[in-house]
Amino acid sequence: MGTEGGTIVGIAGNADVKDIIKYIAHIISSSLDVKPSDCLLNNYGVITMNAVNSIIKLFPELSRELNALASKFTEIQEASKKLVGIKDVGEYADSVLTIFTTYNVDPGIYAVFAAFQAMEVAKTCGENDAKFFLVRTLLAGSLPFNLYRVLLDYLGMDHRFPINLLKALLETI
């Protein structure tokens, strides 16, 4: 199918798998050089706890999931800190997706969490420091979704099939 304007975003239907891979590499590459400031590193714990508390306050219905992850936050954050300095897009994608699968992290919940961390760090250290967490928000949504698209398009599957399957399974609950 090809891309329009060098992006797969906004293109209806299936995309060429190579185009999806190029897009994933573009998203990761744009994130690789974003480094935490000293202020962010010195206030990481406070920023994280403020983000958790804000999310629980706004989304009490997610408190069970957040509390389950909270017990693993130290491990997850340590694994996440190892992402800083990776220059290879394949290694970066592997590391991020390994964190998600190792700890069964819901990318949506992680994206909300990273967005709240961005808001907290903006208050504590300034708006420029928010980019560190915003790239994680972007990658939390982009990598799993685009991996899903790669699988569907590589297998030549109709994009409606998994949606209809999910809908049918939801109707059984």
C-alpha cells in the first residue's frame, strides 16, 4: 500500500509491513536522545508517588491494578532506567516490550502513569523535563499497537477479525 508523506498514521486499511517497521523505528529514534535531568533523577520517587496518588484519586476503579503494579514499581523502574543510553532501535523495542510482558504491564495503564509523571515533573522541575515521561507515554501506546499491526498485516489478516473476535468474547461475559 505504501505511505503518504512518509507516515502510516491516518492511512486506512493494511499497510506494508516494512512501512510499519520504518514507522516504529522513527518513533523509537525520536525518543532515544531524551535523557532525564538531575532534577528529575533527584525527585524521581516523589514524582512517582505523586503520580500514583493522583491516578488513584481520579481513577479509584484502577486501584487494584495500580496497587498490583506498585509492588513491582521498583523493579519496573530499574528496568526502565536501563533504557537510557540504548542506541539501537531493535534493542530498545525488545527491552520495552520485555518489561511489559515480564511484569504483565497494561500499556494503557502505563501510558496514563507516565503522563501523570510528566505532569508531576513539569510542576517540580519544569516543562522541558516532562518530555522524558511523554516519550514513554508515546511508546507505551505505539509499540504494542504497531506490533499488533505488524502481525495482522504480515499474516495478511483483515483488521476487522480481531475486533469482531473481541466483541464476540466480550458478549460472553
